[in-house]
Amino acid sequence: MSYNITGHTRLGGLLGTPVSHSISPMMYNETFRLLDLDFVYLCFDTAGADLAGLVKALRDMNVFGFNLTMPEKERILPFLDDLSPAARMIGAVNTVKNENGRLIGHNTDGTGYIRSLADHHYDITRGAMTLLGAGGAASSIAIQAALDGVPKLHIVNRRGRSWQNALRLADEINRSTSCQADVTDMADLNTLRCILEESTLLTNATSMGMAPNTELSPIADVSMFHPNLLVSDIIYNPRNTRLMQDAAAAGCVTCNGMYMLLYQGEAAFRIWTGMDMPVEAIREKYFSR
Ligand code: NAP
């Protein structure tokens, strides 16, 4: 592996904690190499860091931009100069572009997710969607699905930390888009069964089933699955979650979160450079199942 760092090389990176496991440096640096761009991308672990100071330093160093991961997606908001309309509705940012010293926040998690469905020939406007979770990733997916024309969105969360956010999301979507959104308590199994019956897409955006808790699934009653349901888990570790295994056994098509990760990166790259990422080469090298 050789990269030609010069006196003109522009820096970008990922802020969050933990970040050492991230695929992003490989994905972007390989893209820069393939397209002969004089950019480099590094990870910066923000544990114990002063985020305001870090952002000032990045601005002063004239970075081309950066990504945010947990727990910085919301904490970054006060340090930015402006937000895209979707990032404003979501209330979180995963991509920042430096536009001549002005830091503009975007959120590509939702667009990345919707783009990943196209690989399964699924059009978000086709039918009702049930979305499990109301945390950061779920917020991006909910808002983007509504902006992209999902007719009905059922948001399902436990009455926990994110319950109020679930209500806020449904309210924002009902006020600002043509999508009809509602909220269901995950413990209300009768309603869960009814909304799954009318849904053609089930998306798990909770962390239930993520390593190391791979035995967990947000849908314990497997009789709720039906073959017209695409079951999409945004978890990618493990690649085949318990939810996906149960749904596949019930005859559902399933997919994991690897391609959401790829396509949110593709969208971020386009925001920074205006160019298309060589997605097939990157998919083959880092995202093959
Ligand atoms: P988050 O903001 O912490 O949200 C987690 C969600 O899961 C919340 O709705 C939470 O409910 C719910 N939850 C957690 N444990 C639960 C349990 N035992 N029972 C029921 N609900 C539970 O996290 P996030 O950033 O949205 O990430 C969520 C998942 O998506 C993670 O597995 C992450 O790896 C994955 N992800 C994937 C991608 C991708 O590109 N593929 C991108 C981002 C995230 P409460 O808050 O109410 O407890």
C-alpha cells in the first residue's frame, strides 16, 4: 500500500469513539487512490477530547470535511455553520463539508439506507414500512424514507430513552411530508402484529442482535413474519443476525447493514468532491459478504 502524500494533500477524517474498527479509512483512501485525488482520511478518537477545540483545529487546518460517528452526531451541531434540510429534520449529522471555511452538516445514513434497498429491487414507495428503533440511525432512516415517499411509517420503540424522540419524529414527518407516521410501543404485541401484516418492509434500527448480544432479536414471535416482508437489519456485525435467520426461515428475503455503510460513504464522498465513488471496486474489496 503506498499513498503519495504531498505538500498539497488535504485532510479529512472520522470523529467519534470507538473508531479503530472503522472501514471508512480504507473505503475513502482507496477511493482517493483510484481517482488520483490528493486527499487523505484518518480516524480521530474523541474519547476525553474537547470537541469544540477539535472542530476549531480542523477548521483552521482547512480539512475538506469529516464524518461523525457515535457519540458525536448530535454533539457536533452547535459547532457547525449550517445544516442540510434533512440533517435539520433528523437533528444529527454524519458528514461535514468545509465550504471555504464554513462547516455545513449533512446526514447520509438515511440516503445510504434507501440506496441499499435498491440492490434488493425494493422501492420505498411500494408499501408501508415498520421501523424498529428511534435512536440516531432510526431517525435518519425515518426522515429520509418519509422524504423519499414511503406512504406509511410505523415507528416501534420500547418506552425507553428514545420514546420521546419516536414521538417527535412522527410529529415532524406528519407535519412536513405526505407520509403518515405513527408510534407503537414494542411491548404492544397485538399492534405490532397488525402493523407487520400490512407492511412490506421491516427495518431493524435497534442495536438488538448486534455483537456480542447475537442471540437477541427484536421480533421474538416468528409467526409475525410473512413472505411479502423484506426484512432488513442495519446491523452488520454479525452479517447474519438472529432476526435475519428467523425471517429467512419464515420465507422472507433478508439483508444486513453492510451496503448502508457503503452507500452512506458514497453519498458523503459525493458531497465532498462532487464525484462518483467507484462503488463496484470498493464493494468488491471491502464489502463482499
Ligand atoms: P442508538 O442511537 O443508541 O439507538 C439504539 C436504538 O435501539 C434505540 O431505539 C434503543 O431504544 C433501541 N434498543 C437498544 N437496546 C434495546 C433493547 N434491548 N430492546 C429494545 N430496544 C433497544 O444507536 P444507533 O446509532 O441508532 O445504532 C443502532 C444500530 O444501528 C447499531 O447496531 C449500529 O451498529 C447500527 N448502525 C448501522 C449503520 C450502518 O451503516 N449499517 C449505521 C449506523 C448504525 P432506547 O433508546 O429507547 O433504549
